[in-house]
Amino acid sequence: MSLIGEKSVIKDCYGVTAECVRFVSVETIEHLRSVLCKFRGRDIKIVGSFTNMILAHCKLNRIIIKLDGAFSNIQLIDNQRVRVGSSVKIPSLLNFCLKSGLGGLEFMVGIPGTVGGAIYCNAGAFGNEIGDYIQEITCMDREGDIKKFKKRDINFSYRNSGLRGYIILDAVIRVSPFPEVEIKNKMQRFFFRRLQSQDYYNSSCGCFFRNPPGACAGGIIEDLNLKSRKRAGAWVSEKHGNFILSDGDVHPQDILAIKDVIQRKVWRERRIWFNPEVEILW
Ligand SMILES: Cc1cc2nc3c(=O)[nH]c(=O)nc-3n(C[C@H](O)[C@H](O)[C@H](O)COP(=O)(O)OP(=O)(O)OC[C@H]3O[C@@H](n4cnc5c(N)ncnc54)[C@H](O)[C@@H]3O)c2cc1C
């Protein structure tokens, strides 16, 4: 992120940049509250690391807020619980768990982004979701009031937390004591499975579309011969049909054009409408 006067340039997971009216990095709860108060009524977007977002327009009429500072802490509560700030990166959390001999989250290895973004999207892999490991979440609403939610109060579902409108500040995550070597082996196995099935080192946003109920979006894309469909700097992965890749030099319209081709063909041939898993910001 770089500052241009009051405006700021932000960058998504494809390396696409956009200018927003204001980018604010907040350091404390009080700071966040005062920023919400200052920009009340404006179009505010909370972001983590932009790994599940596409910036579709080069000028966004939004205030972008990113949590930092006091939201970057990880604290061991006991050998079954970790309190983690929402701006902590997933790899840092996994590293902390590994060094502390705490298992459970190994399936998240290879998922980029922040804890806040992962909880908001109920990120998951290999049949597990972060929501399964949440004990409690502290949020702020848009009025600046703090709310605490127990797991039973949160409607986690496939890639959804139901926390729309709330800003996630931190979470208590359930873990279990395990020997470090076992945790490491498990992480390596999950990462190996990821490398076998995904083009991990090209730019992407992970899976582009949500899987429709009872089916696999990537499999349908492959069946309909849409793999390798290309438009300028964007193309469908040969390895995993649900990945739209780029070489880092791409226009968002090329990614969105491929999205449209896939959506239309799947609708024509299968009568299924693919909804994006990635968030498209206009
Ligand atoms: C190579 C690659 C692989 C991936 N693999 C997976 C995978 O296996 N499984 C999976 O589920 N996802 C995967 N993803 C998608 C993405 O990494 C996850 O969804 C990640 O958790 C998003 O985190 P983020 O910080 O980047 O969120 P962002 O993209 O910045 O934001 C995502 C959403 O969360 C909201 N949000 C962010 N922080 C907060 C907060 N503190 N409070 C409230 N709302 C917030 C944003 O407003 C936005 O709606 C992958 C992405 C890439 C690039």
C-alpha cells in the first residue's frame, strides 16, 4: 500500500492496483472507534490481506480500514486455547502453534491472509473450516460497540460466518497439545496435497467459485473443457479448474471475462449458476 496525498493505492492478490478515497491502518480499539465515528455514513470496507478480493475498478469510492498494531498479538491462554488478533497472518498463527506444540489448525497451511479474513470467510480446506475451532470472537459493530460471540451464537456455514456488518477484533481458538514433530508432519502432508492439486505459485485468489451444493466447481469446469481458457494475462489453471491464474501482469477485466465465460457455459450446459467465492470490489 502506498499513499498518494489523502488517497491511497491498494493491491489485490492478482497484483491489480486501485485507488481508494482513504486507507486507514488502525492500531487500537479506540483508534478504530474514532475512525468509524469520523467516517460514519461513508462506504467503509474492512480488509485483511486482500487474498480473497479482486479490485475490479481502478478507483474505489470507499474508505478502506485495515487492522494492525494491537490487533497483531497472539497469546497462549492455556494448552487448549489461543487468543489471536485479527490482523495476525495465518502462517504466523500456524508457526506459533507449531512452536507451542498445539495442533488442530494444520489444514490451514498454505492459506494466505489474516485471521480476521479467514474467520469472516470461514476459510477451510480438506474438509475442515476455521469455524470448527472457534470458541469465542470479539467484534466491534459499526457504532463502535464491542460484542462478544460464543461459538454457538455464530452461524458458520460453507465459506460464511454470518458476521456481516461486524469488525472482527480477535478470537479464542481451540487447539490441542501435540508433539511438535507430529504437527510438522501433518502440515507437510497438507501442503504437499495442496501443491499436487493447485498452481500455488502463480497469482490467484484460491478457489474462484463456491462449490455448488453436492458438486465440485473445479470438476464441472474440467468436464466442460474450460481448463486453460485464456484471456490476455489471465487463464484457467490446468491443474485445478476452479483456479483462475495470472502471471502478475493482468487487467481485472480479463479475470472477470473468464469468470463470465465459465458462469455462462456452466449455466447453459448444467443449469447451475456459479457464485464467486472471491469478493469483487467495484
Ligand atoms: C493461493 C491462495 C490459496 C487460498 N486457499 C484457500 C483455501 O484453501 N481455503 C479458503 O477458504 N480460502 C483460501 N484462499 C482465500 C483467502 O486466502 C482466504 O479467504 C483468507 O482467509 C482471506 O483472508 P484476507 O485477510 O486476505 O481477507 P481479505 O481478502 O482482505 O478479506 C476477505 C473478506 O473478509 C473481510 N474481513 C477481513 N478482515 C476482517 C475483519 N477483521 N473483520 C471483519 N471482516 C473482515 C473483508 O471485508 C472481506 O469481505 C486462498 C487464497 C489464495 C491467494
